Amino acid sequence: MSRKGRPIDTATELPGLQTMAEEEMIRLKNMHLAPYIQLATVLIGKRRLSGGNMFRHQIDTFGILMDYGYIDSVLLKASVIHDLVEDVPEFDRERILEIDEESHEVYQLVLEVTRRPVEEKGTFLTRILEYGSERALLLKSADRISNMIALGYTTDSAFIKRYTDETERYVFPIAEKVNKDMLSELVELVGTRRAYLIRCFEI
């Protein structure tokens, strides 16, 4: 087993590397992910403060979940469209629901991690912590890891401070409930951003 709980195919593994097991590869191959990725391309036009766009963020979140060993079809499908409903309110949601037999589960998971117009950010994250499914907790943890990494590409000190404080207060408990390794990564990322802020103030 890898550090993150992923079964390793020792028959094909290269020395020093962790590779996807044959069984995982087959499951991924049969997941019918392409239509969800196609929907996510709508987000290419949504720029991010740290550079890039929201489409790349969806794919990054997907990759983080796989890196942690999650080969759950509903979770991975939701990861590649998790910001679609929130960032493109006019998007025709029926396009999600008509994709395959898991579409309704995927859509419900996306809604779990979608901030409602009436929710303040803290209320939104507290809702996920207290009432979110295990998949929602995992998806939000992976989403925040991606966002924290992206903070390394912005120099807006006020935004970095606000985001790291929010991560520590709300997202640490979310990750702690489902994956201690994800929590450890978030703690490390917050530490690097706080160190950056200290250097900024010293300058």
C-alpha cells in the first residue's frame, strides 16, 4: 500500500515510483468521464486570480483525488464539474442529468459543494462539515488543496491571509473527518503561505 492508501501493482511498478494498478486502470477506463469533461470546458472562460482558468482547476481537483487513491466514479465525475453550477448559473443543468445512469448522483454531489446565493462563505463551509456526505467532504478537501496550491501564484497579501485563515478554521475540520493525509497537506500549504506573509511584512 502507498502512503495514501492506494494499492500498488508491484508486478509493473518501476523502482521508486507508484503506478496505477491494473484493476484501477480498468475501472477508470469504464467510467464514461469524457462527457463530464466536455461540460467542464465551459469554464475555460472563467479566469482565476492566481492565473489559469476554472477548467484547469476542475481537472486539478480530479487529479488530487486520484493521487489520494480515490477511484470512485461519482466522486471523480463530480470533481470535473464541481464549480459548473456555481460559476455558470445560466448553465442548463439537464445537460448533466442526461449523461448516464450516475448523473443524478453526480449532480446531487455537485449541489452539496455548491455555495447557495443566500450563504455566507463560513455558513457554506459549516454546512458541508456538519451535513455533507463523505464524498462531499473529500471533494471539498481536494478542491481546497488545489486552491491553496494556486495561492502560491498570487501576491495579494490580504487575500492570502483571508483564505489561509478560512482554510484553517473551516476546511481543516472537513479534511480531518475523512482523510488525515489530506489534512496534513493542507496544514503544510497553510504553513507555507503564512511564511510567505511573514517575509512580506519583514520586507
